[in-house]
Amino acid sequence: MKRFIFSIFLVLTTINVAVAATGDIEAGKGKVALCAGCHGANGISASEMYPNLAGQHADYIVKQLKAFKNGTDRNNPLMSPMAAGLSEQDMADIGAYYNSLPHTPADASSAEGDSSIAAVPVVKYVPDAVAGKSLYELGDINRAIGACIGCHGKDGNSEVLIYPNLANQHPEYIVKQLHNFKEQKNRSNAAMYNFAGQMTDEEILDIAAYLADTKALANVKPKKVVVAVITEEVIAGEKKAGTCVACHGIAGNAVIPMYPKLAGQNAEYIVKQLAEFKNGKRNNAIMAGMAAALSEQDMIELAAYFAAQKPLPGNGKGSDLGSKIYFGGKVNHVNQAITACVACHGATGKGMAKAGFPNLANQSVEYITSQLKQFKSGERANDRASMMRNISMKLSENDIDELAQFIATLK
Ligand code: HEC
Ligand code: HEC
Ligand code: HEC
Ligand code: HEC
């Protein structure tokens, strides 16, 4: 786990927002007297309209203070004057100080002020924290809502420094911010505009209820992790995979890079592709012929077999620009913004099996390039809600080349 976090960190340092100054915790402590009135003496605020800052990532705090100061990216009448007087050094010190404070409700209970989590406002709708957790962890592929967990981390504790922690935040504050993103006011972030824009008011309340106390759901069964196990389906699939070897290689490890690797691909995704080659929704003459003869049961068994195979590494050279777009998306202009690939394909490219997001790890440069070009031109159009077409449309040929070089290094 440590190594995983470390490697993400390495990648991200190259794309991190430039934090010019290094923060000093002690100095920061001396600069927050004014802030305590609203954000609480220990960064845990007593009022539900003021966000908790304790334990928040320093980089995120600095970014928000700059946004309040410049007034265009984030607009709030209370915070703009507060940020106006802060220098870069002040912001860095304040970020470091708040980051150093404990942020779990248990730790904070000893803090001054009322640290209890305020109840969700009285509305007719009773929020469903379990539904919130499910949307948080899986997203919704039909509406192109990326899984929140991909950026904001398990239970709202994000491992990526430019994405805010959401754990233990006041539900009212979460609701207010999601409405800001949904209505595209007061804040500016393309990915959040897209996701919140698709959410219903009830779902916003569900997510807030879940984040208010993620521990309360400890006894909810965790989502099943798909592990490669040898089932009857896998054995049956192996027998049917003989004809696929010519192009997709032994055990789904294609040696000719223009053919996709199927080894380790998510089973749900494989089934969807085979069904769509067969019904013509995904257009490919070779695969249409291959899929024509397959029954639904054949598809399920073939998918189980290939999903259980171990992929060999991809052939990418790596790319700084590719990694930057993969983790950070691209923001030229709000309507031109590209959602970070990590939101749906995950930090290591594995996608999300249950949600239907494909695994990109270990795939070849040539195949990734060809698919991004096909989505860009609309030749491939079987992505739900046009989610890959909308993204690829805004990628330049160079972006595509660099992304492919990066993605094909993911394992
Ligand atoms: C008068 C009350 C008030 C004071 C004083 C105040 N804030 Fe805030 N702060 C707010 C409110 C309200 C918000 C939420 C704004 C919004 O809805 O976007 C906020 C938001 C923030 C955020 C963004 C948090 C997030 O999760 O996105 C940061 C960082 C922050 N304040 C830092 C500070 C600092 C540092 C000070 C002292 C220099 C300070 N605030 C003083 C009311 C206050
Ligand atoms: C691609 C990464 C990504 C995904 C996926 C994502 N977010 Fe965000 N989210 C962000 C970023 C970046 C910000 C900070 C934006 C800014 O700088 O104002 C943010 C901010 C937020 C905030 C405001 C936090 C604060 O302290 O003010 C909330 C609430 C939020 N996201 C909820 C969600 C929910 C719910 C989902 C899933 C439906 C989600 N996010 C999915 C990247 C993401
Ligand atoms: C003659 C070569 C050939 C054979 C044999 C073949 N395929 Fe394919 N397959 C391809 C090509 C080419 C593509 C990429 C199509 C495209 O560019 O959209 C592909 C794509 C796929 C995909 C989509 C992969 C992805 O990542 O989206 C699946 C799933 C698949 N094939 C399964 C099979 C199965 C199962 C068999 C055996 C029953 C098989 N193929 C036999 C050439 C072949
Ligand atoms: C909102 C979610 C989402 C985001 C963000 C996203 N993707 Fe995808 N991607 C998908 C889905 C869903 C599919 C599968 C479409 C289908 O069902 O055929 C896909 C398919 C792909 C494929 C084809 C995989 C294969 O095996 O054929 C590639 C390559 C790809 N994405 C690359 C990217 C890159 C690069 C980015 C960032 C620039 C990105 N994606 C961002 C959801 C997403």
C-alpha cells in the first residue's frame, strides 16, 4: 500500500499545482486567529455552513485560498475578504497548519466547540447513506458520473493532494458545494460540473449522508472485489477461446500490438463488447464475424476465462504530458475541459469491473491510440452517454500519442 501511495505521489508531483512557498505549521498557527470564528479553534467548525478544515490537504487549501482571492474561480462573500489579505507564504503556512490537525470526529471530540455532526436539514426526503455510498464507490456509467472514490479516495480520504478530503465534512456544506457545481456557480471545476450536473437533488443528499459519518456504515457489506478464481465458467471459456488465439494471443496476451490484450480485462466489459460486435453497435468487420456465432452464455464464459488470465506488461515509453492528462485532465476552458481519465479508469488503469469501466493497464500503445482515434472520429460509438467520444473529441493527435505512451506503462 505504501508503495502504491508513493508511486502515485511521484506521478502527481509532476502535475501538482505549483505551491510556490513551503508552509510552516507553527507560523500558520499564528495566522488563523481570524479564521477560528467560523472554522473553529481546531479547524472543526461548529456551524454546518462553514467547512471543516482540519486534516484537509495543504495544497487544496492553498488552491482554494488563491481561488477566493482571485474571485473568478471561487466566489464567496465571506471568504473573499479573508483571502484578500493573505500572501502566498501566509497561505502555505495556513495550509500546513490546518493539514496538521486531526480530522476524524473521534479525535476532534476533544476539541473546543461543538464537533457533533449536524443533522441533514429537515426535508421530506430521508437520505439514504447506503445509496450514497454506492454512488460514491461506483459512479453511474449510464450518466457518465465518475466514481467519486477515484479522486476523493476511500471513505472520502483522498490520497491525491489536489483532490479535497470529503470525510467527516458537514453534510450541509457538501450539499451546498454539490449544488454550486451542479448549477455552475461560485466554483469552477469541469469534472465536478459534469458529475454534479448529472446528480439528482436526492442523490446529493444521499452522498452527504454517507460522507457525514462513513464509519456508521461499517457493517454494510463491502462491494465484492472481483478476484480471478477458477470457476466452471472459466474452464468452459478456455475451451471456446481456441479461435481467438490467432489474434488475441495465448491466454489473451496478444503479441501483435494492433490486437487488444484480453488477459485481465474486466469480464462485464468483455461481454458488452462481444454483444455489441454481434449487434453492430461496435463496428468492426473481423470481430463482427467472430461474435456472430457466439451465444450469450459463450460470451459470459469467454469473458470469465480472459478476465482470469494474467496480462503481460504493455509497451509504453512513458510520457509526462500523458500522465498529466491522465491524472489531472485538461482545463483549457470550462466547456473544453477534459475529465481526468483516473476518474473512471482508476489510478493503476484497472478500470472498475462492476461499473463497466474497462481495464487499460498493460494494453499496447497501438491499440490505445487506435481506440482513442476511433472515439474521436465517431467510428467507435458504443460508449454509453458518449462519454469517451466527448473526451476524445477534445484531445489533439499529440495528446492521444502521449496518453497512449503513458497508459501502456500502467500495470
Ligand atoms: C465569517 C466566516 C469565515 C471566516 C472568518 C473565514 N472563513 Fe473560510 N469559509 C467560510 C465559508 C462560508 C466557506 C465556504 C464558502 C463556499 O460556500 O464556497 C469557507 C471556505 C473556506 C475554505 C475552503 C474549504 C473547502 O473545503 O473547500 C478555506 C480553505 C477557508 N475557508 C479558509 C479560511 C481561512 C484560512 C480563514 C482565515 C484567514 C477563513 N477561512 C476565515 C467562512 C469563513
Ligand atoms: C476526476 C476527479 C474527481 C472525481 C471523480 C470527483 N471529484 Fe469532487 N472534486 C474534484 C476536485 C479537483 C475538486 C476541487 C475543485 C476546486 O478546486 O474547486 C472537487 C471538489 C468536490 C467537493 C467540494 C469539496 C470542498 O471541500 O469544498 C465535493 C463535495 C465533491 N467534489 C464531491 C464529489 C462527488 C460526490 C463525486 C462523485 C459523484 C466527486 N466529487 C467526484 C475532483 C473529483
Ligand atoms: C482475426 C483476428 C481476430 C480474431 C480471431 C478474434 N479477434 Fe477479437 N479483436 C480483433 C480486433 C482487430 C479487435 C479490435 C477491433 C477494433 O479496433 O475496434 C478485436 C477486439 C476484441 C474485443 C474488444 C477488446 C477491447 O479492449 O475493447 C474483444 C472482447 C474481443 N476482440 C474478443 C474476441 C474473442 C472472444 C475472440 C474469439 C472468439 C476473438 N476476439 C477473435 C481481432 C480478432
Ligand atoms: C466518465 C468516465 C470515463 C472517463 C473520464 C474516461 N473514460 Fe475511457 N472509457 C470509459 C468507458 C465507459 C469505456 C468503454 C466504452 C464501451 O463500453 O465500449 C472507455 C473506453 C476507453 C478506451 C478503450 C478501451 C478498450 O479496451 O477498447 C480507452 C483507450 C480509453 N477509454 C481511454 C481513456 C482516456 C485516455 C481517458 C482520459 C483522457 C479516458 N478514457 C477517460 C469511461 C471513461
